[in-house]
Amino acid sequence: MNFIESLTAAWANNNSLLCIGLDPDPARFPAHLQGKPGAILEFCTGIVDATADLACCFKPQIAYFAAHRAEDQLEALIAHIHARHPGVPVILDAKRGDIGSTAGQYAIEAFERFQADAITVNPYMGRDSIDPYLAYPGKGVILLCRTSNPGGSDLQFLDVGGEKLYERVARLVADQWNRDGQCALVVGATFPNEIARVRALVGDMPLLVPGIGAQGGDIEATVQAGRTRNGSGLMINSSRAILYAGVDAKSGNDAAKNNPNAYVEAARRVALETRDAINRCR
């Protein structure tokens, strides 16, 4: 199956619109993983195995791996997800944006080296910077549109010929760039009115929605603004609130210090609560 087909199946099979972000920060790992070789892979596979039946996709953020020279662990993690949980697609959160020849290398990195099912990209260098990713018709291309950070308004809310810049991006992607039906858009949960506007512009195109959990986005407002007519269409991302639910951020110790599995048990509990909270709003 291609990315959109896998995502659609995961929405149904796992009854979930929850995307779990994998942003491993070794400083916040439980005590038994502190300083351990391969800790990033062990931490992330523990989270994945505990939550895969609750998620519609996983989203590893490449910077958290590259900063610790752990790209090999990222490769192994994505291979693990594909082998153990083949119904759950993987989005490489890289937010790449460069000229066509360089974008081609980034596409090889994402889809051939890491074997990701989809990648996040920055559209602000135009169509030719996106074409190398679109050349992989089975892969998802998820373009930044209205991001969840406060500074996103500095540019994305500018007026361009009677519409906001983020609206222009949404229309371009929906009307011109989505030739093989492989595109999706990033729209932050901190801006539910803009989620609704993007949904109106792009129809049933999937939306990746960061910003709930640690960033404070409202789940009900997000779902009501962004769901499609059949109650799907969203990948609502939560990262830190799930990953570190069982770990004290300051000490790096387990919530239950004598239980090495406390962090995965806590992650599953919060993922289940989040998945169910989303579903109550559908």
C-alpha cells in the first residue's frame, strides 16, 4: 500500500487519529537508559511497541537523532516499525526545503536510506523544490502550511493578493501539486480557525496537526475544525506528553524507580487517554 492507503487503513483498524511523535532527548531518558549505547533506539522501540495499536502513524523527528549521531538508530527504528507494526506508517519529520538538485538527495535520504513512508517538507522555495519528493508516487509529501509556533504568523498570515499566504499554499497544493494524491498539509492545533479554513480549501486531504499536549492545543476544537465528513482526515500529533509521561524531566528517573518498564506503561496510558479523547470529539 502507498502512504495514503496505509494511513486510511490505520485510521480504521486502530480507530485512531493519533500521530505519536518520536523526539528522543537522552537527557530525559529513564535512569536505566542514561549513558547506555543504543539508548535512543531502545527508548523509541519501547514506546512504539507499547503504543502501535493506538496510533495512526509514527513521526520521528530527524534532528533528535542526528544531534546525537544516531542516524543508524533511526534507520533501525523505522525498520523495526515496518517489521513489527506494518500497518502503521512512518513520517520522517525533516521539514526539508532546498533547490531541486539538493531536494533530490533529501528525497533519497528519506525514502531510500531511511525507508520512511512520508516526509515533511517546506514549500516556500516553490514547486521545483517539491518535485523530487513527488517523484516517489507511493510516498507521502506533507507540506508546511500553518504551523503551530507563535512566530508562524510572521510570514504565513501575510496578505498575498487578497488571501493569506498559508491559504495560497493550501490552494497550490490541493489544486496543482497533488497530482498523484500523495500530499498532506501541516496545520497547527493552536489555530483551530485556520484548520477549518484549510479544510474548506483542500477537501478531504489529510492534515498533520501538531500542537496538542505540551503545546496546549485544544483537542475538541482541533477535531471539530479539521475532521472530514466521515470523521477522519487528521493525524493529530503528540510527542513529549506521551514520551515522557513516566519520566521526571529534571532527574531523568522513572516515575516508579524500581520498574524499568514504567516509562512505556505510562506512555501507553497517556496515548490511550489521548486517542480516546480525540475519538470522543469525532
